[in-house]
Amino acid sequence: MIKFFRKIRQNLLSEGKTGKYLKYAIGEIILVVIGILIALQINNWNENRKNNLLEQQLLKALLTEFETNLTNLDRVINFNDSNIKNSVSLGKYTGPSLSDFNEKELSELMVGIFKIEPRFTPSQGTVMEVINSGKLSVLSDAKLRNALSDWQSTLASVKRQEDYVVERRDLGHEFFLKEGNFRRHLNIINDPLLNAKPSRFKNNDFKFLENEEFESQLYLFIVASENLKQSFYLPLRFKIVDIIKTIESQIN
């Protein structure tokens, strides 16, 4: 094709048809430019098509991941609510001159408060892949990109409050370990992890419930747990739900 055009130009020059040659040369340049533009357009179309396919794949994977995270967060919120409820129930027994109590009931309350710690451990495989591989730019929705960019800092903030709550829990638990009989406690609640068998030491008298410092630690734990829910878990849940809705609106 190139040889064909060159031959035409040479014939026009040899025949002295300079005007026609210039017109032809200009026309040839225009054709070449048009050809380049068409090629670029086709290439852009292919790239856009590939990016759209990749975006849809990422969106579907992100949707699955955040739906799983929402389920996990709801489970953790329920655990935290249970800790608060059991702590408030235990608080009814704190104070001087501990009245009659049911040892098994108090042991079960202690299990309800101190055995399970609230920890939200989200699935992050897809989010980290999107961020670390530079695929964040593939996502066309700016709101979603910003939400994913902020995801790690949000989780770090939640974890700091969780750590504080667990520290408060452990401080309260120390009173029971120092002043109570943990083996007898395990036997009374029939802990499935260990057949502790009855202890030969005396019954748990739960005297630590008469300790003012324990009461303070218990209620600090309650406040910290409630703050964890209101100021961290619920806003995080709102963010996850919002991310899910944004993703769903982008999936074809």
C-alpha cells in the first residue's frame, strides 16, 4: 500500500503536476491521521472494555467481602451487648455486706462477661488487593474509592477502642483470679474445655464484689463497652452498609 502511494506521488512529480501532488500529499496525510485516530479509538475502546470487566469483577468480590464483614460485625455487636447486659447484672451484687447469692448464677455471669472479648476481624483480601495492586483507579465511583482508602484507618480506630475495652475486662477479671477459685468456677459451669472436677478448697465467696475498686473497674468496663458500640461499632456498621449500597449501584 505504501509503495502504491509512493508511485502515485512520483508519477505526479515526474509529470510536473505540482499542484495535484500537494493536494494528494495533504489528502494522504489526512488519511494517515484519520487512520491513527481510528486505531487509538479502537485501542481506547478495548482498554475501557477490559477495565469495565475488571471493575465488575472487583465490585462483585468486594460486595461478597463486605456482606461477610457486616455479618461478622453484627455478631461482635451482639457479643458486646451480652457483655454489657451481664456486667450490669453482676453490678447488682457489688457493694459492702454481700447478701445471699447463687454461686452458679454468679459464676455464669462471670463467664458471660470475661470469656468472650469483642473483636471485629474483617475479611480484607479483596480490599487489600485493590489498594496494593493499584487497582483502586479502576473503580469509577469516587465515593467508593474514598471509602476503601479510609478503610484501614477506620479499622485501626476501632481496634484501639477494642484494646481499651479488653484491658478493662482483664483488670476486672484479675479480682476474681486473685480472690476466687477458678477451678471451682470451671467445675460449677461445666466448662466443655476441661473436666476440672470439684476443688477441695472452700466455696467461692465472691468477696471481691465488696471491693470498691472492682466495682469501679466493672462500671468503667460497662461504659467503655457501650462507647465501643455507640461511637465505633455502629458508625462502622453504617459505613459498611453504605459501601454495600454503593457497590450494588455500580454492578451491572
